[in-house]
Amino acid sequence: MKTTFTKKNYTVLIIGIALIVLGYILMIGGGSDDPNVFNPEIFNFQRITLAPMMCLAGFITIVVAIMWRPKPTQEVSK
């Protein structure tokens, strides 16, 4: 039985999942222990810009992994 996904598809899929997980890890933190005190760290570059870009890159990578089709190999007959 031939599957649609190849080893390269699974590799790219795992890379995409890792990018999404990394993006969510970058969003962690910045909170305050005291609810009456505002902590401006929640609005830094890492949480507002970098982390969503990492997640978006991961989702795009997963779409590429699903849509990737290896080129058919042509056999030369003599």
C-alpha cells in the first residue's frame, strides 16, 4: 500500500508543529503576581510580534507539508 505522505512530508510537518509550539512558548509570561499592578512586559516585541509570526510560519509550513507532492521519477528503459 502506497501512502501519500513521504518521509519529507513528515519531516516538514514536524518542523511546522515545532514552530507552532515555539511560538506559543514565546507568548508565555509577562504577567504580574499582584492583580492590582500592571506589568508592561506583556506588550514587548517577543509576545506581540515574534510569537505570532512563529505560529503563522508554523501553520504555513504545515500547509506546505500537506500539499507537498514529490516529483514522479521517470525510469529510462533501454
